[in-house]
Amino acid sequence: MKNFAKFAASIVSLGGKAVELCSKVTETVDHIVHRREYEKAKKHARVFRIMLGVAGGILAVLFFPYKIIIEKNGDFEIRSLLMRVSSRTQPYDLPDGGDGEFDICGVEDDSTCQVVEPAAEEE
């Protein structure tokens, strides 16, 4: 039984190789018969690949950042040719009076603070 299995496996392997050879021969004959069509398709594919490459290169140049600025306070600015992404701290808007006085939570006014002199050192 083992011999029959080996014999069947070798016949199947030989059949697979014959089919592979036949497909290569058929493909070669097809290329010979339709040579002009294959050359035309190859030229079109080359032009299409070049166009895709150029378009991809242009997009990479437009969107790739060429300038990145990071400041100490955490603000940053990223610039490319097509877009500008930035995060800046918004300046504090003074009240309408413009006198420069504004309340900060948790900080008392200077008028209510009293200065206490240090205690005299005991000798």
C-alpha cells in the first residue's frame, strides 16, 4: 500500500509539473502573438506609475513640515507649504476699562494685607 501511495504521489507531482510547463508555454505564445498589445499596455502602465509618483511627490512636498517651532511654554507651530498648524496661548483680555486691574482667584488685594514685622530676637 505504501508503494502505491508513493507511486500516486509521484504521478500527481509529475502532472503538476506538466501543467506548470504547459501554462508557461501558453503564456509565451500569447506574448508572441499579442506582442503589440502587451507593449502598449506596458507603456500605459509606465505612464500611469510616473503620474502617480509625481502626484505623490507633490503631496509629500505640500504637506511635509519644513519648519517646526517649539517654545519653552509649550506653544508650538508646524508649517508646511500647504498648511499651518499652530497652538498658541491666547493673551488675556483686559476688562473694558483697560485700567489693568483684574481679579485672580485666591489672591487678595494689597489694601487688605498687613505687613507684620518680625519679632525681636530674645537674648
